Amino acid sequence: MENNLFQRARETVTNMIQNVGQGQGQASPQDQQAAQNAIQAAYQDASPEERQELQQLEQQLKQHNQLK
């Protein structure tokens, strides 16, 4: 069974980073918080492999937020 929360977290972070990378300015605090919330929600039902990818998504989010 596919973990929809995991998929949503991955899409949320990817979309936020892509939008900012395409010159749409900085991600809003609300977008950043939504991405973090999606990651945290996905941890509940994540497999070990998904947890590892969620950790990578968190790192991407943190790195991206530091590049303001």
C-alpha cells in the first residue's frame, strides 16, 4: 500500500523548492511550515526507507530556508 502522506510530503517540498528556483521569490513562512507539517505527518506510517527519504527532505528544506 502506498503511503499517501509520504507522497504528499515529497511533492510539497519538491514543489516549494522548484517554485522558488524558478524565480517566484522566497517561499512564504506558511509554505515552509506546510512542508514541515507534511513531513512530520508522513513519519507516522513511513517505512524505514521512507523515513530515510523524509530525513533527506527535511535537510533539503533546512538548506533551502538558509539560502534566504
